[in-house]
Amino acid sequence: MERKKYDIKKIKNKDSAAIRELIDGHRDFAFNLALRLARTREDAEEIVQDAFLKAINNIDNFRGDSKFSTYLYRIIYTTYVSKYRKAEYNISKVSIDDNENYGLTDINIGIENLESEERKKIIREAMDKLNETDAFILTLFYLNEMNTEEISKITGLGRSAVKVRIFRARKKMFEVLRRILKNETREFILR
């Protein structure tokens, strides 16, 4: 969710204070999205730096028919894809049969019973086991509360493809969560 309105006219006129304010307002979330994709701090920093440079240098292409954050996150995503496309296919991904029963209610109950910090740790661990695009889309959908149309603009996928990706990514994540919670329970019992 975009919290502050930025003076795009000043940014287009290369006003350094306005540019700095814009970057400061988006830096943390942009970094978190890049980190979700790249998985390493160094790569995420490089992606964010490149994305901000591209966004500011090409600000005249920003028409304002969407939020600036949507424009920026699209640049982050395309920067990642263009730099790391070949490497993405070599990263091990969670393999889950689409016809499997997911027991989502049990997972939700298990997660709700955890302390806040434990819950965050387990959710981060589960997100790390998803492929980069699925983790990125779930981050946009749940953490940034973007709708499927906005995610479609960022990723270049059609709205129905985004809906399918969200659905499948959630199923994968819940399967990973089930495995993690099963292991956590086993470790707790063995203590």
C-alpha cells in the first residue's frame, strides 16, 4: 500500500530532495522484494540499486495510471528476470503434487498456536523454500496487499495467471508449513 503521495512532477524535473524522499519511502520494501527474489543480500542490493536508477532515469515513462510502487516493483521484477533468468532454473524448488490433500485447517491452527516471533521465523523459512516468483507474488499479495491487477502489471502475467500462481503458491507454502510444523512438533516432543 502506498502511504504517501510523491510529487512526480518534481521528480521528473530531477529535484534531488523529491527523488531522495521517493527512494527513502520505497527502499525497505523494494529491498525485501528483491531479497525474496534473489535470496542473497548482495544480489538484492544490486537489483534495488539498478531498479531505482532505471525508475528515476526513465521517470518520464511513468504515466501515473498506477501507483509509483507498482511501476518500481515491475522494474525490480524485470531487473531480476533479466539478470538471473538462467540461474533461476538451477535453484532447487519444492515439488508438490497438485492433487494432494493439503489439510489447510490443521496448518492454520498450528500456526496460530505459535508465538509471534516463532510464527514469523517459520513463515520466512517456508517462503524461502518456494521458488522466487511464487514467493515474490505471495509477498506482493499478502504483505503489500496488492490486488491481482497490480501484480499482473508488475510481473507481466495475465490476471488469471496471477490468480493461479497465488493459488498454487499458497498450496505449496502450506505443504512446506505442514512439513516444518511436523518437524517442530517432533523436536519439541523429543526435548
